[in-house]
Amino acid sequence: MLSGHLWTIVPTLKERMTALPVAAGKPWTLSIQDRDNTSVDLHGIFHDVGGDTLVIVVHGLGGSPHARYIKHGTQALLDRGLSCLRLGLRGSHRQGNGIYHAGLTSDIHAAIADMPQFQRILLLGYSMGGHTCALATLDPQLDPRVAAVAALCSPLDMVTAQQHMDAPKQWLYRRHVLQGLREIYTSASTTHTLPSNSDTVKTLQRFHQYDALVIAPHFGFDSPEDYYQQCSLTGRADQLPIPLLAVGVRTDPMIPVSAIEAGIEGHKNVTAWYLDQGGHCYFPQGTTTDIVDWLMQQRPSPTLEHRQRTRK
């Protein structure tokens, strides 16, 4: 497991010292209506290189479109001549505008709808972002242009992931992710009515505590367990209308392979790659390119297109 820790920690330290360069993109913003009819601004970075295909890249829990792993993925897409949108889920830019959870797919759907110029759309999500991308494809109103989704190091079974991350030995990674969530929460508390005092949220030491005091009451779940059950892919992967590539790393110190396997076991529309080397969202050279190549091979589903035309 030592190699997994190094694969995970070293890139983060590098980014703090020297930011990874990536081809320039343009700031992207989109204002949408939240469930309480308040306005929510989404932010991202749009790399438009032309062509008929767009890849929407989504960060992990507490992260942002500026994470080093997002930059790695973006450059791999650009090297293949693909346009991409580095999407920041609501609040991820740390300037208010709400908070998100693992099953909140509306931001992804809004970003897709804002890109009518593309004929094919692919989803590439890291960690919890991959989980949310996969859930987005289960929506009956899924845009028929969406052809495939890749979920990298994603907690597709939320119960397994939560229990693993809340274990005492995970304190370092848990503190890092919770710090990001606290920043988002504190910023959002200046513009939204949230269920807990931001000072209280700063003291939380477990994800289960955060989900109990923040996610469940704010989004109407009965409990953290209700939230995990409703928003996990577990038991629903057979309903996926498009191909899903699930990539796990056996040495990932944050999301164990078991949290991926439990979410997709036995489902034919899922391709699973389990790597023997790497870390959380960081992989051996060439892996990201292989993932991009897999995405490029997928085409929009005729069944999904027919379903959408029939509904209209």
C-alpha cells in the first residue's frame, strides 16, 4: 500500500509547489434554478477545439476543476483533439452558490444542455464525480447525445466507501477531503440557508457526521443511511442505458476496489478495469490515454435515441 500512498500524495504536493500546465481554456458559467427556486451559478473551464464531440470532466468530493488529476485528464483529451468542459459542481469555486451531494445530477444535466453544438457527449468523472456522472445516466430525461461514461476510482457503493473512509487509519485523507467540504460549506453559508452552523461543521471528523448534519437535512434524506441507499449505484447498474467504464486501483488508499465491485457486480453494460499500480485518481503512464480511447469508441445508443424521440 505504500506505493498507493505515494501515487496519491506526491502529485498533490507537486501541484502546491508547481501547478501542472494545461492548454488554456475559457471561463464558463451557467446560472440555473435550484430546487427552492434560488439561482445557482455553475463554473468551469471550457476547452473548445472544434469537432462534434465534447467530454465533460467532473472532479471529486471537495475538489475543483483545478485539481491536478483533472488537468492530467484534460490534457489527454486535448491531445486526442477532443473539446472538453472541466465542470465545477455547485459551490466548488468557493464563492457561495450552494453545496452538492453524490446524487445531485442536475448540474451535469444543465452543463450538457448548455452545449447544443456538439453531436456526441462523453462523461469522465473522478472519484465521487465519476459516481455522480454514472447516476446522471439513469435519469429518464438523459440527453440522447450522451454516449458513455467513465468513472475513475469512484465509490459506486457508498456504504462501503463511507465505512472505509471513516476508519481511524484514514484520518489524513479524510481530513483533506473534509477540509474542501468545509470551505464549500462556509462559503455557501453566506448566500444560502444551511442546516448547521459553519463553526459546527468545522469540528466534524467523520463523513457520516457530515452527512448527518449537512446532507441529510438539507436535501431531505431521512438519515445518512437513507442518503447512501438512494444515491448508490448498487443494485441499479443493470439500468444503465449506455456503457460505463469503471476503473479502480488495487493500491488506492482512499477508494478500495470493493467499493467499486459492489456497485457494478454482474452487470453486462459495465466494463471494469482494475489496475495493480497507481493511487487515488493517479495512474501509470498511458492509462488515461487508454481511458480516453475507450470513450472515443462509444457511440450514442440507438435505443436511447429512440426512447427520447418517442417521448417528444
